[in-house]
Amino acid sequence: MTLAPVTFSAPVTAMAPVRHSHARSRGTRLRTCPDCGKVDEVRSDNPAPRCRRCASRPVLKIGRERKSAGRNRETCQHCRIDFPAPPSSRQKFCSRACRVAARSTERTCTTCGTKFRIARSILSGRSNSSGRFCSRPCYERHLCRTPRIRGRGSRWVAVRREALRLTPFCACCGARKHLQVHHIIPFRLTQDNSQTNLIPLCRVCHKRVEAVFHNIEAAAPPIPLTKLVLFCSIHAVRTVTLHKLKALKSDASHRAAA
């Protein structure tokens, strides 16, 4: 007995009729946007020369103008251009770039000559920054032009205490707190801890005097002449400050007696 071979055949499905789209029947064309250069396929009866995105920009601009018509008009404090701002806003600048430019200033690095920007708040005198160097390596390279000497000698504590006893106030502004003993000529140049080379200063005045000396040092004058000029200048200011403090003390005593 022989078995007939079994064959499997795929079900026959009727082919769906091909329907041509309405756009295909009318034809299409390639359009190149004159603004952005985009090439796309559009219907041949579409007369629009621009793509959808570029064509909507004028409409969006009109909508923004209508929306900003009811806003306040502010003047940028940096570029002096009028710009719209919400009524409750205290916006002072038209953009972030204007805000950064207005709150910073351009400086030139003393060591490498590179131009850089630094915030004006850093140079307000409340910090110990002078804004003369673009980076920490440039600052350290400037300090290491002469051999660095750690410490101020074995008797520095006693010498510093004696300097503060002789002048217990800042020689420039008369402050009595947070005093630092300044070397008129840096210790790294002369190793001089004599009282003629020391003067007490507050932190802010110490920073300013150091900046003046760095500018003088860049011209490389003779050290004895530099010490003479700076000694006379600083001690003259110290004498004026001492007289002002005495006048304030006498006025206070007269008021207390009255």
C-alpha cells in the first residue's frame, strides 16, 4: 500500500488593486528653498517658493512683536539698546553676553601678556586678588623670578611683635584689627628684618602696597634707591595717619568731658 505524497500550498489571496494617490495623479516637483537651501518634493500646483519652516518665520515674528507690544521697554545698561521686558521684571541687560561684559573687565597678564577677563567684584577691595595674572602658574612664575625663601628668620615672631608695639595701627588707614607686618623691600630680596624695613598694614592696604611694589620691581630700579623712596613715602603716610588718630582721640575726650 503506497501513500500519496501530501503537498502544502500557500493560500491564494486576491491582489488589492493599486490606487494611485491624488498627488501622484497630478504630478510633483522638486522645490529648493531660497533661504535655507532645503530640497523637498511638493505638488506641482503648490506655488510656495519656501519650505514650511522658513515660510512660518515672518508669521512667528509678527506674533512675537504683538506679544511684546504690551511689555515694558527697558534700556540695556551695557549696549544701550532698548529691549522688551515683562512688567514685573527688573532686567538690566538685553542678553547674557552684555551682562558678562558689564560685570567684568579686561586685563593683561603681567607674566605672559595674555589678555583675560575678570569680574569687577573681585577687584572691589574686599578680596586679596589684584587681577594681574591670568592663572595660578603665571602668578607662581612671577613670584619665582627671584629665589624663594620660606619663613622670615628665626626671630621673626619677636621682631613682628616689636613692630606692632611701635606702630599698633595700619600706617595707611589707621585700622587696629587684622594687622600684618609688611616688608618695605621683600625679605626674599634683602633678608632684612630691621624695624626700618617693617611697617604694619591692614589686609586691604597690604594688598595695595604689594601691587605698587610689583609695578616698581618690573622696572628693575636699584634696591637702595627703591627702599629710600618707599620708606619715605610709607612713613610720611604713617605720620599723617598718626596725627589724624590723635585728633580723633582729642575730639572724643572733649566730647566726653562736655
